[in-house]
Amino acid sequence: SKDLKGAMEILIEQKRQKLSTVEKLDEHMDFASQLIFAQNRGDLTAENVNQCVLEMMIAAPDTLSVTLFFMLILIAEHPTVEEEMMREIETVMGKQDLQS
């Protein structure tokens, strides 16, 4: 837990440094950036920012896997939707091989 907290602090500091050197902020505004700016305004503490980023990193894989599971179940239960999706993929990709 201590190692993970330290790693989060390093990542947040790297993000803070990147934000301080970019020319166009709007291209780099994500949730972590919003948290850093909230801390700069005094709305959040450094601990609040670290905790929010840590929770995002830990929770995201679990919620993503559950969402993907239900999406695949719904696609399997609705073959016409699956066919439409495959046609759209073929229209966009043409004969190119699909890549992750």
C-alpha cells in the first residue's frame, strides 16, 4: 500500500510537471488534471488528489471488465445488433486486419 501510494505521488507529480509546460491546456484536460487544478485552487488537498487517482487506478479494471462482460452478453442476445456492428466494422476497416 505504501509503495502504491508512493507510485501515485510520482505519477501525479509527473502530470503536474507536464501541465506546467504544455502550450494548450485544453488538449491535456482529463480527470487527473482537474484534480490537480482543484488542489492548486485550494479546493482539495494533496492527499485528496492522491486518493482519487489511486481509486481510479484500482477501480477502473474491475468496472471495465464487468461492463465489457454485460456488453458481450447483450450483443450475443441480439444477433441483429451484432450483424449491424460487423457491417459497420467492415465499412470502416475495409479489408484491413483488425488490431487491438
